[in-house]
Amino acid sequence: MAYYVDVYSPETYEAFGKSDRTVSGFRPRQHNAAHRVVKGDALICYMIGLSRWIGVLRVEAGPYSDRRPIFHPSVDPFTLRFKVRAEVWLPLDQTIPIHEIGVWKSLSFTRHLPQSSTAWTGKVRTSLVHLPDADGRFLESLLRKQASAGRSHPVDLARYNKLLAAEVLRR
């Protein structure tokens, strides 16, 4: 089993959260990366803008191409898809900030950087980036514990709503 980043915007976080959570979609340009992902792999979900870890999806099948709108009612750009099982999907106020000290100091791509650095962002800028096994195991465990514990991580709703208003590019 391998671990991969699955990047969400606030808009796609909302759309996936309202869906039956059985399909994760990616842009067709990610075809090569998608074909490295196999059944049983874990997608560790991350929300850009708020810099938070949000869930764990287990790949059940795919990738496959499907143009039916799921994530946007008109032009859905996420047509390269996997059937998934949502093992963890956190409510917004329980999503885990990457800058939380215990998280920051545990990840291979952040632990040696000051928290003010942006040098780590390349790892979570694009979906289907492979995570080292230790990072994947840590994040999966952290997200599972959070799903049980339900510790609150308040969100600046004004900022979130502003990010939510910025639609995903449809090309």
C-alpha cells in the first residue's frame, strides 16, 4: 500500500462532503500519476488555502474516465476518477492545520523548516504526489484519531468563505 496526496480547495471539499463520497476525481493531465495508484492505496486529503489535513480515502478501483458532472454541475474538470471508500472525512472545524506543532515536527517535508517557510508547499500543491510511507502512516493515524477524538481546530469563517467564493478553474 502506498500513500498519495489528494488536494482539495474549499469548493471541492464542500462538493465532496455533500456527495456520497465514493468517487474522487482528478484532472485528465494527471493521467500518468493516476496510473501509479492501485487498489488499496490511500489518498491523504489536504485542503489548500486553509492548509489543513481533511481525510483518508481508500482506493477501491480506477482510474477511469467519466465526464458526468459530479463535483461541479456544469463543466466538471475532474473527469479522471477513482472509486474510493471514505475512511475519514472531517468536519471543517475538526480539520487539522499543517502548522500545528505536532504535525509540523513529524512530517519529513516540514520538520526541518521554520513554520514561516513556504518551501514545503510543493508537496501538497498537486494531487497524486507520492508521500513517503512514514508520512502517510503518521497522517493516516492522526486523521483516524481526530475522527474519534473530535478535537476542535477553529476556522476563520470569513477567510474560508472568501476562499470558497473563488471557484476552481474549469479547464
